[in-house]
Amino acid sequence: MNMGRLMAWIGSILLFLTGIGHGFRIADVQKMIDASVMKAPLDAILKGCWLAFSGEMIALAVIVAVASWLQKGGSIVLIAAATMIANALLLLHFMGPFVGVYVSVIVAFFFLAAGLLQIRQTA
């Protein structure tokens, strides 16, 4: 396995596990909703967005893992890196520094390195 694929797989595994862990935290979100004054339909919107974001992390991890095996998959991996950078910036802007921002930056680094290595190897 070349270095680009390895970097893509490390980032994908990290993002996949993060997505699963994020999805399992829905019970904590429900507790916070119950303790707050949030009412319908905002509570349902929050839970739906929470689970959709978990699913999107898992899907992006799978897409990058598959793209890393494609001959010209480096550009797909670079697009995934850009989405992770955008994700980190949005999280940082709205929520401030926390573990989600750091994980997004780390995954973006792995995807960026993987995409650049893959493009360089196919050129």
C-alpha cells in the first residue's frame, strides 16, 4: 500500500469512528433538549441534523477510502479535504474550539496529504 492510500485510510478510519461515536451521542442530545426550553419542531430538527451529520461523516469516510483505490481518485480525496477544512471553520466559528474542530483538522490533514500524494504519483 502506498503512502497516499495509507494516509487516506487513516483519515477515513478516524472519520468513520468519529461519525459512529457522534451518532451514538444522540441520547446525550435528547437529555440536553429535555433540560432546555426547546420545543417542537426545533427539537426534531436538531436531532435530525445531528444524525444526518453523523451519516455524512460515515459516508465521506467510505467515499475517500474507495477513492484512494481509484487511478485518478486523488482529486476526490482533495475535495473531501476541502469539505473537512470548511467543516472545521464552520464549527470553529459557531461553537469555538472543541474536540470536533481538532478532529476535523486532523482528518483534513490526512485527506490533503493523501490527495496530494495520489495526484503526484499518477502524474
